[in-house]
Amino acid sequence: MKKYVKYLGLPLVYAGVLLLAISYVARTTSNLLLFTGLGCIVAGIIGYVYSVRHTSKY
């Protein structure tokens, strides 16, 4: 499982964007859905940057 965690960054960002798009199309006013999308995007960005920094030579 640990070897797949490094590939989880961008799919989390995509999932967050998809959640925000769903909330826009469905015209929901639920803050839970919006904060879940935002959390997925932030966690995905952090995970992606973490994986890029650890695979880099610098």
C-alpha cells in the first residue's frame, strides 16, 4: 500500500474538482460537499508536492 500512496496526489485533486463541479451542477448549498472538495484538493496538492520532492535528486 505504501508504494501506491505516492500516486494518490493528482487523483485526489481530480476528485475534489469533480465534487465541486457536482455541487455546482446540482445547485446544492451544502457546505459539507464544498469543504470535502476543498479538502481533497488541498490534500492532493500536498501529496503531489511531497511525492515530487522525495523523488527529486535535489
